[in-house]
Amino acid sequence: MSTSSYQPAPRSDAEALDDTTEKSGNERNVTSADAALAPELLVRMHDLMLKARLLEERLIRMQKQGDGYFWIGGPGEEAFNVPLGMLVDRGEGVFHDYLHLHYRSSATLLAMGADPVDALRQMKNVASDPYSGGRNFAGHPSIRKWNVVPVSSPIEVQYSMAPGTAYAQKRAGGHGITIVTGGDAGTAEGDFPTCLVWTSRPGHELPVLIIVTNNQWGISTAGATQHGEKRISDRGKAFGIKCMTIDGNDPENSYHQIKRAMDYIRTERKPVLMEAMVSRLYGHSSSSGANYVQEEADCLMTFEKKLEERGILTRAHIDELRAKYTQELLDASKRVREEAQPEGSTIYDHVFAETNIVGLAAAKSRATANGRGN
Amino acid sequence: MATMVQAIRMALHVGEERLGVTDVFGEDVGPPLGGVFTATQGLKTAWNSPLDERGIIGTAIGLALAGQCPVAEIQFVDYVFNTIDLLKLAGGMSWSSNGDWNCPLVVMTPVGSGIHGSIYHSHSFDGMATHIPGWKIVMPSTPRDAYGLMLSAIKDPNPVMFLAPKALLRAKAAPGEEIPGEPADERQLSKMIDAPLGDRSQWTPQWPDTPDMFIPIGEARTVRKGRDLTVVTYGRMVAVCTKAAEELVSEGVDVEVIDLRTLWPYDWKTLKESIERTSRLLVVNEDTEVTNFGEHIIRRTVEECFYVLSSPPKLLAGAAVPGIGLADNLEHASVPQRAGIAKTMRELAQHQP
Ligand SMILES: Cc1ncc(C[n+]2csc(CCOP(=O)(O)OP(=O)(O)O)c2C)c(N)n1
Ligand SMILES: [Mg+2]
């Protein structure tokens, strides 16, 4: 198990978070105070965004060709989800970050180092699917060794669970935080205010990055027809929670804002509510056709243009990468197609756990932490 | 002679001291009150939560996933209904992740009628609870069982629901049913572990030295051996059925009473052995009768013991109405009463095919 590599941020970064919430509303964008990201980081970010997009497009193709029953995923959110995954303190136990994700989070997992083939396996519901053994839909991962809590279909429930992992993290000390994410429409569920209340109890504030990826849709229902609040992030204000609404279509901006929020949460041990404006590029799911939407901003295209203009990447190089990843994913999907389905006789497996897996993991991480004087 | 609520409190204390309990929490669970039924007075890990049942269950799940050992209280089971999807989530955590995670938590909550609780302090949850796979479900009928089952619930690596019959919370143990280590004098126990009235800020409990006495999940207890009829029951109905059985002794009717203690996974071995011996079955509980857990026991009995049965298996349960009315007459008409139970026992025992 890796130990946390986190170094506390300089104090000024946490203060910067304070400034803008009062003075200029919740909107946060890159300012001159944000150092330009190193070209290598931008190249890495692009690489992951491209791979994440191509993975989703492969999953959509698989579903359409009958190699899966249902597709749901996050194409259009890469500019937010990739920086998020890059900034996660990945590991097992309370001294690392916990992730309560939802069904549009594949880019975050890729950025954390997940093998894209595993997403294909879940799409094909084969026994080798490491997330659920062929039990759950595509886009519903579970990775205990990285604190990725099982993604489940009921909207918003993750916001009620997040305070629990964060409570354990606060008690343990260290810099581990809890990250919870979900969509805009889901914030109408009671679990959302549950998260606001439970993470801001006076004296018991919790280290949670509360994310809402706002694509302005809940399936077919436009957000504006159901929600009177100007900004979803405004809802945090009543609880004294630092809130921000950011342009999640710009990966550089996302990186800076997520980093700033995380630094604050890691050191202050208090929550931040971050609303990221994102696109939904293939509609809601396979149930609504999963076809590319021309009208919405495509963060990958915009970013590639920017990188070309700045001379960081060439079109030829991008085309080459695209062709390479497309081929790799196609080959992988063909291999996955041959893998075995789970046996019907296994349905009773794991109804009950035989051992306290999470308890043993906690004891192990405590021992490691003590060993290094945490 | 601990009461059930004192027994639960002592078990939670043992849990904190020796079994790794990290959090006992819920509405009014921490100081100064220590629970509306006093189950959590004086516990060092007890804390008050917001008035939010979804938050309580959700946070318990989060704590469990982070390797903690939480015991969450829902103040009355009547208020657990808006958490059912979260209960399903907890119950499905291991299965849905194909064994990647487990979810070790205890939810304790008072259930049932018998304290003039009217519509919203009288609900049962046994039928609902047994419909949520992945949970173990226990329901004690004595302080000693409450103590031992709570310890087992805490130790279990799975979510366990601890349904406490609220009418029994203040009932004392019968002689011979003490918890080892508790003082013989009940006033002394009260002095040691019941919070004083008035200012409690300086008070600390003096815990008696009680042992790790686990009562295994999944083991029924035969309360009364009998020849003519098997009665399967649990919770508040155990004592009612036992009294009804004793009434019938003078008539020469000999009834066996089994306290199920664990609803899931339940002790079919004990049930089957008894049913095959008496050839007659009556199931008694307070829950509404339609899609009642007793119906499952009867279904299994019919499927596996059909040819030994001498009478139709029968269920006595609560009326299928939205709640228990407050007036005595309404409550008595809604949940099984001793006289009615005795009458049914007599009829079944004397029934000739
Ligand atoms: C509790 C619950 N209600 C309804 C659904 C069906 N459903 C699935 S996704 C969805 C819309 C979610 O919209 P939003 O929260 O904005 O997330 P998005 O899909 O736009 O990312 C609905 C209604 C569900 N899965 N869970
Ligand atoms: Mg949406």
C-alpha cells in the first residue's frame, strides 16, 4: 500500500478560496494568480481526456452492436473528471481519499490509473469484470484498494454516505479527504442537503469535496424548468460552506480550482461545494440513443485547438494518438467478447461477507500510519 | 436483574471497550439524554446526530466502509421507512461489488406496539426487514438475549438490524436469566449505570464487569418444550405465547414455544425438528398479516413437512390496517392478544384431520 504523498499547500492558496466567494459571487476562473500548468502536465491531461473519450465511444459502440445491454457514461465531462482523478490521493484506508462517484466518472478512474479494459468487461458483463463480476451496468465501478466505493444506480445516495467516510478521516488525522460527485437534477433529492448539513455541523465540519457536475439536464428535463436557485452552489452558503461554480469544460481551470479546493479541505478539514458546468455529449444514456450532440461545447475539441495554437501538440500527433487508442480499445473489446459469463450458480456468492475486509484494511492502514509517525 | 434497555447499554459498553465500536449515534443518542429509551446513556462513543434518518443510515454506511464499527440508532422504527433504499444499499454492498467490500454496521431500533404508541410509535418492521437481502436481523425477547445478540451483531462483518421490542425495553429479566457479572440487586445496578435526574454533566457510569457472552446469530431458543403444537414467535409475543401455553396445561394441552431470536438467517433446523415432532405449527407475531414473515415459515413448512402435518399451519399476526389505533380496544383488535392466542392453540392442538 502506498502512503500519502500529499504536501500541505502554502497558506495563501487556501486564503484565495475565501476571497472570491464573497467578492465576485461563486464563479471561479483561471486568474493571473494561477501559475500556467507545465506543458508535460497539459499533454498528460490531453492524453487521458482523449483516452477517456475513446473509451466511452467504444462502450457506446459495444452496446449498439449487442455486446452489452445498457450504456451510461461521462463523455463531455473529461475536462473536469480527468483533473479530478489526477489530483486524487489514491490508496486504501482513511489516510487516502475516498471516492463516492456516479455513473459518469470513468475519466476520473482512468486518470487514477484504471485499466480501460475493465470498463469493457463490465459492459460485456463477463465474470472477469473486477467491479461487479457481471452483476452491474457499465459505468458502475467499485475499487476497494483505491477507496472507490461501489457506484450504485439510485441517484444521490452517495451524498448521504460521504459524511461517514469523511468522519473517519477527520478522526484519524492526516490529509485524506472524501470526494462525492453527482449530477445537477439529483440535488433535488434529500441526500444533497443531508450532505450539506452533516458536513458543516459546528465543530464537526468534515473534509468533503462536494461536487455537482451540472449538465443542465436530468434525462429529458431541463434544469431551469425545475430549479429556482440561481446557482446550485449557492445552497452551500447557508451552511457556511465555501462554494464555487466553475467552468468544467476547461481542464486548466478545473485543475486549478480542484487543486485549490482540495488544498483547503486537506488542511482546514472542512467541506467545499463545487459546481462544475459540463456538457453531456452523447445524451443521457443508451436509452436516449447515445448519439453525439452537436449543440454542446466539446471540451476535448476546444482543448486540442488550444494546445495546437500554443504549439504544445500538433494535429498529426493527435490524429496518431487517436488512431492508436481506437485500435487498442477495439482489439481489447474483441478479446473481452470471448471472456466467460458468470455462472448462474454463483448468484448466492457474497450475499454475506465471511470476514471484516474493511476492518482489516483499516487496522493495516493504522499500523502503517503509526509506523511513519502520522 | 437488568432490564432490556440496561442490557443493551451494557453490551454497547462492552462493544466500545473490547469489540472496537467507534460510534454509537443517532437522534438524542449522546449526552445529555442518552437515547429516548436510555439505551445509550454513559457511553463514551455516543453522539447526537442531526434529525435525519437518511443521514444516519448513510453516515453509518460511510463509517463502515472506512473500517469503523458504527452502531446507529433509528429512534423509532416507524421512521426508518424513508431509508429503505439505503438499507438495500448496505445489504447489497458485498454482493453488488462481488465481494470487494463488506459493510459492518448495526442499526438498532425499537419496534412494535404495547406502550400505547398510537399510529406512529407501534409499527413492526420484521416483514420489511426480511425483504432486504444482505442483512442479518435479530430480535431479542429477554435482557440476556439482547445483551448477547448485540455483541454478536457488533462482531458480525455484515449489516445487522437489531429490532428491540419497545414494550420489553423496561421489562426485567426473569430469575435465572441474569447477565453474568451484573449485581444481584437491581437498585445497585441502577445506581451504577442509570444517569441521574437533573444535571448529568459530572456523572460517569460504573460499569459492572460483564463478559463477552455472544449469543450466536441464527440460533433459536426453545422457551418451553411441548408435545402437541409448535409455536414459533419472537419479540414481545414470546412472553404472551408462553403465558397462553401455561394456561392450557390444566386442560392437558402441551405447547412448545420457540423464540426465533434471529429472523435472518433463521434456525430452520430447530423449527423443523419441532414441527416434525408435534405435527402442528402456529406462528405468532405483531406485524401486519399480509406478506408477513410468518407466511414464509408456513410456506416452508408446507413444502418440507407436508406429510407429517396433522393440522393446517396457522398465522396469528397484526391486522392489515395502516397503524395501531391509540384506544385500548383498537390496539387489542389489531395485534394478537393472549386470550386469542390460547384459543387458537387449543383449536390447533385438538384439530383432527
Ligand atoms: C432515486 C432515483 N430516481 C430516478 C432514477 C432514474 N434516473 C437515472 S439518471 C436520472 C437523471 C439524473 O440527472 P442528474 O442528477 O442531473 O445527473 P446526470 O445524469 O445529468 O449526470 C434519473 C431520473 C434513479 N436512478 N434514481
Ligand atoms: Mg444533469
